[in-house]
Amino acid sequence: MQLTESIRAILKKKEGLVCAVSPSASVYTAIAMMAEKQVGALVVLHDDRIVGIISERDYARKVFLKGRSSKETLVSEIMSSPVIVVSPEHTVVECMKIITEHRIRHLPVLEQERLVGVISIGDLVNWILAEQSETIRHLEAYISGTPS
């Protein structure tokens, strides 16, 4: 485990299921799907092409706070677009930098223009914490003279 490792390693540990919604779906449908799948965002696909991303933040700011109806508002009306994407070859550090610079929480991952996963800030933080724990374990073993 390294911070310079590609995010392909993170994708392998995830279920591989990518939750997506159509731009013509209602925001209510999208929010219900997020709740059911326990995710904070959905990729918006049209003809298997990413056209946007919709998050709980989009709902809160663009529907709820504006008094709009989630059942009457379409995903296409509030989704974030264009979408910042990465490839499986991007590193953990590169993805953290992208997420921080753009103030986003989810990165769709494309391989040869095909959606293969979504990396969240939580996935990246968990990876970094695991890396730090592994480093500490190795250092403690080195200091104590025991094999790691």
C-alpha cells in the first residue's frame, strides 16, 4: 500500500458496482437511490456516456433550500456538469489533489472511455489511514527488532 499507488488498487477493494441515474429521472428518484445504495452521489449517464454527477449537496443547495419539488425537478436541472474524471492509473495523491483543488467529493473513473468505478474522498482517506497504520507497524517492528 502506497500513496503513489494507482487507484486501481482501491477499485479492486470496492464492490465494483457503480450507481447511475438518467438525466431525465426525477431528483426524488435519485435521492431515493442514494439512500438505498448508501452513497452520496450518482453518476448521470445518457447513452452510456457520463453527462453529469448528482450529489446530496446538489439536492440540498439546488432543490431543498430553494423550495423546489424533488418529484418535479429533473436530475438534468441540478446535476454538476462537466464532470471531472480520472483513470485507474491516477495515484492516490493525484486524486486527493484533484478533489481538494476542485472542492468535490467524488471522482468517476474511466478506462478507455468506459465507466469502471467511482472514488470518493472517504475511499482516499481510508486508504491513507491504512497506509499510515502499516508504516507505523513496520517502524515499531524495526525499532523492537521483531519481524514485521
